[in-house]
Amino acid sequence: MPLRRTCAAMAARPVGAPTNDADLRPFRLLNAVRDTLGLALALGYRRAASVVGHDFGAAVAAWCALVRPDVFRALVLMSAPFAGPPQLPFDTDRKPPLASSSPTIHEALAALARPRKHYQRYYSTRSANTQMWHCPQGVHDFLRAYFHHKSADWKQNRPHRLSSWSAAELAKMPTYYIMDLADDMARTVAKEMPSVGEIAACKWLPDQELAVYAAEYQRNGFQGGLNWYRTRTSGAFDSELQLFSGRTIDVPSIFISGKSDWGVYQQPGAIERMKESACSMMVGCTLLEGAGHWVQQEQPDAVSSLLIDFLHGLTWAGDVEDSKMPLRWHAPRLPTGQ
């Protein structure tokens, strides 16, 4: 029988938020879960067969499945592993508090022989929006270089596991993640601008499609997207996420990414925690050849095939809308090789 589903794609909260001083409360992860739930209800659905997310969307999708597994009955994560909710301290009674680490990871990166900084730290700065929005090469070329640099087309993307959250280990990643200290992101990716021939050969993101993204960012700027980073790096709302300390995602799930995607390993140990503990019903973990960070664009047919196979393998008692029984996976397990 053909697999028939209603699919809805949603945009995150406004990309065009005007200033770095915007109220960050709308950009909380749990508010993104509320937005997703609200969309499903507005469309007339009380339950969804699956929630699918890429990159930051993967974090939102994971939290949807963690917080409301009664609604979001299965989970597909792409590019960003979910390592579980932040933990509350355990067994600390009558024990001295742990000392704060010194130097911080940011101080340690800046102190390297080649001084570096973390991209999320940069994206949280007041200057990031202006530096990208009004960069010398223009928004279109900035985005072209950015997409290229993080894709499988940039042949230096050869990701591997990192042993620890230390400056020396993090500095092994490309500069789109661990930037040179003196550079902004526009200058960082300009050094890897693809040639005219490479752009013409890029079938997964032709210039006329990139122009749609460029026009929107040129019109609105990047601050709305950057506010999600500000929310994460500030730690201001971690306490509400700690309410779910120790909780696991207990719906069927799969993970998909590209073999050339450093996002899989940028948080050392995250993919292992996702598979071993955070997602108790993970049935597949697939890293696709010929794809970097933009796996659903670089290898759309392979991703679609994995999604359809996953959805075909889900069974439940009765209709998704009516059933309150948990979904189960009945097909052979999807590929888990890395």
C-alpha cells in the first residue's frame, strides 16, 4: 500500500528580529516545542506519526519527543545528535561544591598558539549580525561560501570523533566551527569561496535557489536566527530544561547525517550518549556518502528513502489520531554503521 501522510514544514521564530537586545524568552527551546505543538493542533491533528528536524530543528524535534511523546510518536534527527537533557547534580549532600573550571574553554581556545574561538560564542556577540548582513562580499556570496564550506564539496571535511571537550581537541575542527580569533564568519568562509566551476557543478544548491535565501537574509538580517544561539550560550533558561533531568526519549527514532558532517562530532561524546542512553528506541544511525552538513539537500533521494522506510516500519493500535498506544518498530533495523 502507498504510504500517505500529511506533512507540514514550519519556520522558526522570526529570522528578522531587529536587534541583539531582543527579548530572548520567545527563543527558548520549550517555546519552540510549544510552537510545534500549536502548529499540529492548528492543522487539526492531536497526534503526529513523526517529528523530523535538522540542525537546530533536530534539537526542537528531540525536545518535542521528550516532552510530548503522546503527540510526537516517532523522531527523526539529522546532523545534530541529542545527548539528553541537562543534568541536575546528583549525590552532592554534604560534599564540597565542584570548583569552576579554569581557564574556561573560551579562554583556552584564545590561548592556543593559533588563537581560536567557538562559532556559537561568536554568533552570540552583538557584532555578528552586522558583520554577516553587511559583509564585503555581499549576502549571496557569503551564503555560497558558507554552504560550500560545510558540505561534502569541500574535500577537507573529514570528520572524526574528538576525545574531549578541550581546546586542543576542538581546534581540530574546521574554522566554520572553531574560528580564528581575529576573524568574523564572513571573513572565515570567504577564504573557502568555491570557484565558478564548482558553483556551476553544485546541483544540490543552484544559484537561483540560493538567491531565495539571500534575498530573505538581505531583507531581514540574521539576528532572529542568532537569537537562538544567544539563548543557548547564555544558559539563562537551562534551569527549565533541567526539569527533565534523567528523562529519555522513548519513541522510535533514527539519526541521519552526512559522512562529511563535522556536526556529528562537534560535541564530543554526544552521538554515543544519544545511541546508548538518550534515545531508548533508536533503530538506525546512518551517515551518508556524498553529504556534509546539508544532508537533506546534498542527498535528498537517500534521505527520503530512509524516512519512508522508517515510517513504513512504525505500527500502532488503530489510527494515529485515535490511538494512545505507543508506536512500535517492526521492520528490520536501519543501518547503524558510521
